[in-house]
Amino acid sequence: MQLTLISNHEDFAELCDHIREAGVVAFDTEFVSESTYRPELGLLQFATDERSVAVDPLAVSDLSMWWDIMSDDQTTVIVHGGQAEIRFCLHMIGKPPRKLYDIQLAEGFRGRSYPLSYAAIVQRVLNQHVDSSQTRTDWLRRPLSNDQLKYALEDVDYVLEIWRKQTTWLKKHGRLDWVESEIQRMIDDIVADDTMAPWHRLSGTHKLTRRELAVLQKVATWREEEAAFRNRPVRRILRDDLVIDLAKRKPQTVTQALATRDLNRPEYKRRLDDIVNVISEAMAIPDKDLPQKTRSRRQESSSDEQVISKLLSLSLSNRCAELDISQTLVANNKDLTELVRHHRFGDCDTSKPRILDGWRQEVCGQLLLDVMDGKVGFRVAPATASTPLEFRYEDAHEDAS
């Protein structure tokens, strides 16, 4: 395909019309995120069956026509590791994608390795090789070279073919619904994270008193607003550990604040007047209006829970090997501990553990419950077997699979 870089609104509008007519499009972005509040778009890449095109967002300033397409329910948008693309859509127009498919996530349902790079998926699914020589490109510099454009467009050139091969396989094996469910969950998680109050992202808040929590909330909100105003990464305005320390010490003057190591750095020191004022506002909140203490996100697991979780992890690993699916996608240690507590004590932050919901229940949820109930046992499988363990239900004497 001819290398095409769109740099005017008329050609961009025509491209959007073409994408709407095609009904399905591969999409990727190149961006720079090191020095700004939010990542800055450097390039957008699109591929349909007829065209492979890049769009220069530094020249085409109004991209809302595309984000409207991405968020409608008419056009299927295919991405690889599309978390950044989801966030761009959400931030640009306030709406998430409606018909998104992620080939990286989908490949985790067709093999035990996840996440795989784009190059690895192209090699695995199509037995093709893609270039990886431009990974350090500054995508905000102009002009872009032909080599840079070629590299960027390769990120979408193979996506539609991979999508078709994956969906054919997933339908045949009854897993397409699993993939679609997990993609929607990924989108919902990103939306929830984007609307989360700034202090919720900080760890250790459950250890703070109500007054300390009020200070933390005020400082975290100030930090977020300051980062957005100055277009700087949040961590460069004030580190997380310093926010926590200020909440605990509650300095009332700049001199008191400077007693904390690192706050005398120039990038922090020049903002200490504002920080102290914010803390003073929090200290003036009446006791009755202070925020309620937060619950721990997760207590430390007991030694008994760790032993049971390890047993379940072995069972889960074997089940995932049997199904040739990524264990990373199915459950992590936190999920297993949550299941153990739910089973032993009915202790769960949600109405039902994640591993007992949706496709995860079908994959392994009931199996793990049966392991804990002693309904299923396992033994080392023969060396010729496809999995290291064999499951057997004690009463029915049949494989758990």
C-alpha cells in the first residue's frame, strides 16, 4: 500500500466517510507521555481492506469526527493493547468506544502467553515479521520520515487479517463471547478509573485518621488540578509518598513542610505556599464534616489462606494448560484469595468473587470450589499427557473437564 499522511481537514473528513462505509477499521496511535498531564497524540493510523492511512493530529486539529465514529455502535474498531486508545476517546469526547475488539486480549484466549507484543502476534498468527526499529521515535517532531511512517502503518496493516483469523477460531471454540465480555470489562475498568477521585489511587489511605484523610484529599485534589493547569505529569507536581507524608504531618508553615526530606527540591519548594494553604483549609474542616475512614482494599492474607491459594493456583494452572488459555487473564493471587475468603467466611468486597462470574465460572470457578470441597482430587499425570495433573471427581470418577 502507498504511504499516505493526511494533514488537512478535507481529506480527514473523506477518510472518516470511507471508514463509516467500510464498517470495520484497524486503529492505532503514536503518542508521547513523558512530560505532559495526559499523553499527546503524535499520529493516528487507520487501515481498512482498501486503504492504509496515517493522520497528522498536529495539522488536523479537530479529530472529533473520528472519535464520534469510535464511540458509535456502527463501526467495529480493531486495536492492539487498546487501553491508550480507549482513554483518548474518553478524554476527547467524554464517551467510551462501543464496538471495540482488542487482538492482544483475544490472543490470550487462544494460548497461554499474555500479553503478547504486536510483533509476536503477527509472527504467531500470520507468520510475518514487522519492523521494531522506530520504538524510540519522538512522534511530535516534524517532518516524519518515510521509515517512521512505514513503521507506524505496519501497526495496523496486519490487524484486520489477524482479527478475522482470531474470530473464526474463537467462534469455532465457543470463546468469542468470553473475549467480548473481557473487552467490555476492560473498557468499564478504564472508565471507572478515569472518574475515580485522585486520592483513591493512593495506597495506604485506610491507615489515616479522618483528619489526615481530609488533608490527603485536599492535597491530592490540588495536585491533580495543578498538573492539569500546568500540563505536567501528576508525579512531577508532587510524588505520592510526599502526599501521604504531608497528610500525616499536617505542616502549618513552609518551614514545617521543609522538615520533610525532598520537599526542599526546587520543583516542590516553589509550590509550598500553595500546599500549606491547602492543608490549612483541611485543618479548618469541622470534625463532624470530616470524611469517613476508608476500608483497606485488601487485608494481608493469612498463612492458611496462602496455603489454600497455592493449592488453587496449581489447579488453575493445570486447567488453563488444558484449555490453552492464559492464566494471567483468568485470575491472579488476589482473585484466588478473594475466592478462598468467600468460600470459608462469606467475606468478599463484592456480591460474588470475580472468578465465579461470567466466563471465568465456566473456565474454572466451579472446579476450584469443588477442589476446596473435596469433591475433586488430582494426581500427577503420565509423562505423555498434555497437562501435568489429572483431575478426577471422587464420586463420579470422571475427569473434571
